[in-house]
Amino acid sequence: MKFVFIIFFSFSLTLYSQVDSTTFQTDLDDVLEDATVDNEGTGYFDLVEYLLQNKIPLNQTSINELMKVPFLDRQTATAIIRYRNSLGGISSAKQLKEINGVNSDLIERILPYLRFEDTDRSAFFDPISKKFENVDISFRTRGIRKFQEEQAYKEGKFDGSSWKIYNRLIINKDQNIRFGILTEKDAGEKSFNDFTTFHFYAENIGIIKKFVAGDFLYEFGQGLALWSRYSIRKGVETVGILPRNGRSIIPYLSSDENMFLRGVAAQINFNEFKVSSFFSSRQMDGSIDPATNQITSIRIDGFHRNENEIAHKRIISEKLFGISADYILGEIGSFGFLYYNSIFGNDFQNESVFDPSGNRFDYFSTSYNFIANKLTFSGETSYNMKSFATINSVEFSVNKNLTLLFSYRNYPRDYWGLHANGFGEKDGTQNEVGLYSGLKLRSNFGVIYFYYDQIEFPSTSDKLLFASKGNEFMVYYTVSPFVNTEFRLRYINKNSEVSDIVNDEYGLTRRKTESIRGELTYKVSKYIQLRSRINMVGVSPSSNSSSEKGFLLFQDVKYSPTPSLNISARIVFFRTDSYDSRVYEFENDLTGVMTNPPLYGEGTRWYLLAQYKTSFGLTLSMKYSELFKPAERTLSSGDTEIQGNIDNRLSFQLDFQF
């Protein structure tokens, strides 16, 4: 996706842009609800915040740099740059909307990521010396705690307190020099800096376009060989999802403790060539078989709450070196090449057809992105010394109201990459063949989004070495029948073959999952917005198990009496037959936190979120949430089991910017 994983930002809207916050928040909910089911994910928001704080200078940027803005395709980026060059510069959003063939709604969506002047930064403090001009310092501290005591704390299994603590400091100078450091303690961990990440990052320093020392991510092509963990797959953005436009070197400052690189990286531009090189040496959590001294698993949860989990902390080493080169063909497109080598300190234990073997992995990859009139061609092919993985897409912009997308992907079962994250049905960029078709149609009667994805898994599992198939389609419709009112309807139908035990033998059974969701958003006044949703889910397996249903209903209220104060509340009613028919509801949360909890069984959930921004750069945020299941005696299981039928928690956050 064209950085659709770097989409929008929850309650920091007034901090970063002056665009309509209603549209901004709705887009956030729609896209990120398809992105994660983590209760406290932060990675997407960290990348969003970085892009919002380091806006692209429209009057200085190139087409390829501009395409890193979410939702922006090459044809629109080309039209904007051509228009800018003809005028000698663009100074306002009004001028952007005058470009022929560019939809005004799209302009509204990309405005938060652009700046029109060469600089829009104010001085640090006027009395301070000029050398401190254009310095921004931001500090964030966050605490999250459950009120109900989990079983592990009662039994003394965890060494630390139940508080989840987060601290982050960022110093920016002139939008081209940045230092950041972050510490985090998960609930149950003892040390307040159990995890620490840091970086120094610089842009446009002499011939060096980008330089980072410390922790970073690297994105190339379509993600088949090297990409960050953060990407959004199929969802309501049916055509903007491909092609992806990687940012190459990205300074890392997120609380994901394992899937990043640590070392140095640099990018140098030579006219039409961009050359990047990077080196990383770091340790990851995992498990090593003491008998064979081989790696049996890599852990990504980041928990170090007791002696057993601490014993798996940073025991797997990886050294990675790579180089990439991109050739920019002006407005036509670009072509890229990547090579990187990854060496682990131990061999991997190979017990399945999907498992890696050995300790050295080499990747060669090529990518392309070209435009020809109304067609955009893009793709990547990667070779891991065993097999080729490939994805190729074509986007057809019929006009500004109709866009079509077609994409074919083929990831063999013996293609393995720890740092790969290609578009597909499953994580891993492995054992998958698919043909994706998407459509987006604007009309006077609303906007229609549609996709259809045909999927095949060459090996169903390590026990079933034959193919399984499936398909999925979605229809999404949004319309504004009245002023300040928007209605949205989404239907998803998914058919799949899943492995199961049938007549005491492993085999395939068919499963059909349907979901229909209706939503109405109404802006009552300048200060109050209402949002109502109903969602129904049905699961129909063809085996002996019975069909299941799920139901969710919620009501949202957002109240902003002043630009400094935002209050949001939601109450949710749900009932499902089991976890298989669970429902989700993406919630507003503290700035930088994503909450999309799976709800199953029967009960209610509600929360209250408040944010107050002072005039001197301090922002205070707090959220209280409560889950209630009247028919249950305990919630969750194992170490996280809670006695009783209430799970409530309090979150607070301080942001200070000066």
C-alpha cells in the first residue's frame, strides 16, 4: 500500500493539521481496523507520527518522494509536480484542488502530510541564541494498568508490577536532524527500561540524502525481501493498497522489541541514481535447543516477566549487510535492485517444509514502478537462493472517478524471509499464490469499493502437503445523503479450505465467513459528533460442527467544546457463539496506541477518553475502559485469567512539546 499503513493519527489531529478532523478520524478507523487486532499496538502510529511531524515540502520534493504520502499514486503525484513546475510553486490547498484530473477528496486526505513553504517551523524560544532556532523537542510518558489482578500476579509468577510504562524523547532540528530514544516496561516486567531503542538520523547533509546510526527499518520494492513489520493488507482501500512505495531508510522509534535493525545506514544520490547501504548487528529473543544448539523459534512478543522468559532474552544473534540501488526515470518511473546477506549465530532447526535451514541467507531482488498514460505497472521479484517469489500489479486510472487494480503474487513454500512482508492473505510472504482485483468508483450517489481475491496455498500445512484454495470479496459503499451525515455499508464474504480432523484423519473442510456492517456518522454541531454501528458475523463450516453467529452494536459520542479539549465515549453491546465468530471494534485511544480488541461471548464494553491541550505545549490524555461479561465467572485463561466478570483498565499520557 502506498504507505497506507502510515495512515492517520487518532487524537493528535489538532497538533498536526487544520484539515477536517471528522474525515481524518473516519479514514483512520476504516483502514487501521483492517490492519491489526492488537490491543495495544503502537508501530503504525509511530510511523504516522513521524510522517506528520516531518511533512514533505511540496515545492522542493520529487515525484518519488511525493508518492510516499498515503493514498497517493504515481499518476496523481506526476500531475501535482507538473502543475507545480508550471506555476513555479504551489502555496495553498486551493491551488492543489484546481489541478485537472485530481479528485478534491484525495487532496483533503493528503494535506496533513504536506507543507507549502520551505519551512513552517517556529523558533525554539525567542530569547535563546539563533543556533537553537527551528528545534523541536517532544517528550511522551504513558502508563497503562489493569485494575483486576491476573492469576500470574496472585501466584507470584511475574517479577514486576502490573503497570505498562512507556517514555519517549525526540529532538528535531530543521526537519533534517533528529535524535530519539524510547524506553518501555511491559506489564509484569521488573525494569523500567527493559527495552530501549534509539537513533540519530540526518537528511540532506552534503551528498548524503539519508543517514541513521542506531535503530532503523529498511523498506524496498513491494516487501518481498525487506520491509518493516507494518503493512496493511486487504481492506476498504481496495486500489490504494498497491503498489507500495518504500521509504528505504526509516529511523526506528517504536516499542516493538524484536523486528528492527540496529547499526548504520546511509543513502547517497547521484543524479538519477539512489544508492543505499546498511549494516545491522543485533540480538533477538528466541529459543535454542540445548542438545543441538539450533534455533527452534524466534519470539516477537517482547515479554521478560519471569526467569523463563528472561532466559530467552536476546540469545539469537543476527548480522545483516545489504546494498540497494534505484534508478529514477523522471516522470516515467523507477527501477531498483537489492542484495542483502543475513547470518545468524546458530543454525535453524528444520522440522517442517516451511522452516528455514542453516544460518546464512542471501537475497537478490529487483523492483519496478512505471507509468504509461493511464496505466501504472509495478512489481518485485526476489530470489533467496532456493526459489523465486514475485508480485506484479497494474493499476488502470480510467478517469478521476474510476480506478481498477489487478495483481498477481506467487510465494513458494520454500521461500522464507524473516524480514519479508509482502502483500497477501497471510504473514510471512511464503506458501501463497493469489490473484487480486480491486475497484474504486466515485459517483454522484456515493463511492463504491470492491475487491475479489482468489487464493491458493500450495501446501495446506506441514501435515497436508497438497494445495488448499479459497476466495474472498468485499463490497464497501459510502455516501453522504445529507449535510454533515455519512452512511457506510460493508459486506465481506470469505470461503476457505482449512485443515481439520475428519473421521480421525487430517483432511480439508470448507468454511464460509460472512460479515455485514452498517455505520452512520452525524455531525450534530460544531462540537458534537455521533457515530452508530451494527455488525453481524456468520461462520458456516461444512464439517460436523455447527454454524455460528456474532453481533455487535455500538454508539459513539465525540465532544469538542474548545480546540483544546476533546472528549470521546463509546458503549458496545456484543454477543457471539464463540471466539470463532468474534467481532472487532477499533477504538479511539491515547495518541500512539491502537486498540482493536476481539470481542466474543456476551457482554458490554465501554470507554471514556479525554484529551486536553494547554497553551504552553503540554497535552494531557486519559482513558478508562471496562469489559463486562455477566454470564462469566472468570475472564481469559492461564496466567492472564481474571476472577470475576469485569476487566477494566486506566491509561494516562503526558505529551510535552516545545
